[in-house]
Amino acid sequence: MEASLKHRLQEDMKAAMRAKESRRLGIIRLINAAIKQREVDERISLDDEQVIIVLSKMIKQRNDSIDQYGKAGRQDLVDQEAYELKVIEEYLPPALSDEELSDLIERAVAQTGAQSIKDMGKVMGVLKPQIQGRADMGAVGARIRARLA
């Protein structure tokens, strides 16, 4: 079986220390801290699926920050956030193609028997575990809305 994400993060942290990659090391430590924070808060041990949720949240935060810093003309901060984003994305599963995503949406609509926009929650409920960390949930929501309209 493939090593867990948490194990992979630990190994990459050690490798970054050995290679003296301080920027990368800092980001991996940030990821580990976010995971540890959630584990302590909820008194659980996160599995890969839950780690992906934490990573997705971190990516959303970085995207929001890049947007804000861009509007403020702070290219130095945009570059830092973009670098962090790139490192965090390395730990996510590969992104879904448009065809794969359309196929999953069609299957979820068929499975839930969704007829109108009122059924969007049901479709999202079925889809979310399958696509978490592999597609932008906002864009997926827009595609489901268009499909059900």
C-alpha cells in the first residue's frame, strides 16, 4: 500500500532539512501544524481523506490571499503565496479532467434522481467525497447548477 500522506509529509520534511531547503521546509511544517491542530481540536487521528480536506482548505486560503495581495499590488506576497500553493498541491491527488468530472456529475445526478436546482445539495453530497482535493468545488457547483437548470 502507498505510504500515508502524513508519513510522506514527515519524510519530505526530513529531506528538506537535509537539503537545507528552508522555504520548502517551512511550508511542510505549516501543513503538519494544520493537520496536528485539527487532530488536537477534534481528538482524532486524520486519515488521508481528512488530510486532503485540510490541504484543500489551505489551497483555498492561498488562492484568496493571492487575489487580495494582487489587488493591493504586493507582488512579493503574491509570489510567496504562489510558492506555498505549489508545494501544498504536490500532496493532493491528481486533478480530474473535464471529461472525468462531467462523468462523475452525470452519475451523481442519475444516482440521486436530481431533477432541479433544489436537488443540488444531494448531488454535491454524493460528489464531494469523490472529488475532494481533485477539483475546485466552486467550479463544480457552477457546473452542477448549469446541469440542473
